[in-house]
Amino acid sequence: CCTVDGLPEKRPAAKVHMGQAVILNLPEHQGSLQPEEGHLELLWQDAHLVVCNKPAGLTVHPCPSCPEQTLVQRLLGRFPQLSRLEGQRPGIVHRLDKDTSGLLVVALTESDRLTLSEAFAERQVHKEYLALVSGLPPLEGQCREPLGRHPTAKIKMAVVPENRGGRQAFTEWRRLWSTDDNSVSLLAVRIHTGRTHQIRVHMAHMGHPLLGDRLYAPKAVQDMAPRQMLHAWRLNFTHPASGEDMRFTCPPPQDMPDA
């Protein structure tokens, strides 16, 4: 797809010089999203937004590693008006990791998307998760360590100083329950910022990684559950059109009490 002075060039690191002609003849990109059929558990729907319970294992929107079979494409199949919104993430104002379950709000119009996005940016949306973690954290606690890309493992996040690209992150928790031997605890975790993998990285940094977390927990803790034990169970926000106070709760899937 690339030529330099008329000759094919396949080396990404090839040097180019002043006066050379570089031509990129890229294949046409199929950018339009296709609606798909699939189960959706809806807690609320109106002309402005949808609140759904995302199952673990479902990616929120298309990406290079998962171009189809996502929540967005299922929503398109149920709400065709989403096709009027541009991009590969129509209506998405916040995300959950693929293997995290729970509550997600999706805007159905561009004006509602902008209003909800601003509410998230201004930290006016209250999100609380249930998490099963290793060990016995204090009854209450918080972590404010800045987060950024891991310096060597690009699929991971890490605690990174702000002067090296880390961004502010704020997580707090309450311990709700623990096993008799203090080996596992159930936490209610609230995040005040929305960094990628925030709860998973902060809890691992505090010495209490999530059960089943394949990225951030040691092998013995990974093997204690089939996925990372994280569920978005409470979501409060202001309706973008009516101004009504919207409050939702959703119990975790059975794999969490099983674990």
C-alpha cells in the first residue's frame, strides 16, 4: 500500500528524504457499523437514553481486536436511531471493561450524548462497583495514585507519576463483608475519575487485587474466579432532557456469589 519514488516500501522504520514522493494507496475502510441481534437486558429506555446491564465477556464498542459482536452493534439492532450518530462508538459516554459486568448508560441522540459526556467530565455522575478482592482491606480506604500506560506492557495500566504522563485518579472503598479467614473481601468501590482499569490497578497497588484478574493479580488470585470479580451495581445521574434524578441498582451475576 506504500511506495517511495514509485517503489514498494514495506519497512515501517524506513527513512525518507527531502524531495522523495511517498504515496499511500490504502484499501477502502468499511467504517459503517452493522446492527446485530443479541440479548440486551434493559433497565430503562426512553427517547433520550438507554440504561442496560452489560454481561461479562461483551465488549462495549468495536475495536481492532473485536470489530463485531459488541454491545454497540446489539444496541443498533434494537435502536436504529443510533445510526445517525457518527463514529464507531455512537451514544457511548462511558465504558466497562469486557470482563466487567453491570450498569451502562447510552445516549440515543447527539445532544444527549454531549450533555451526559459533560456530566461525566464534571464528575456529576455517581458510579459504584462491587468487587471481590484478595485479603482484608481496611473498613474504609482510598487511593489517589495517578495512572498511565505501563512502561513496558502496553495492554496494561500502572501507577505512573504525573510528571511522566500519569493522570489524576481517585478511588475509594467500603468493606461490606469478608470470609472467616480474611482471605477474600467484598468491597463497594466508588470511582471519582474514569481512568482505564482504575479499580483493578488501584486495588492491586494497595495489595488487594481482584479475584480472577488476569492482568493485575498473581496466579493464585487469578485462579480464584473465572473473570475479574467487578460489577457496576449502582449508577446515579441527572436525565439530560428532563433534569430528573435517575438512580439505578443491579445485583451482580451469579459468578460473583459463586466465587
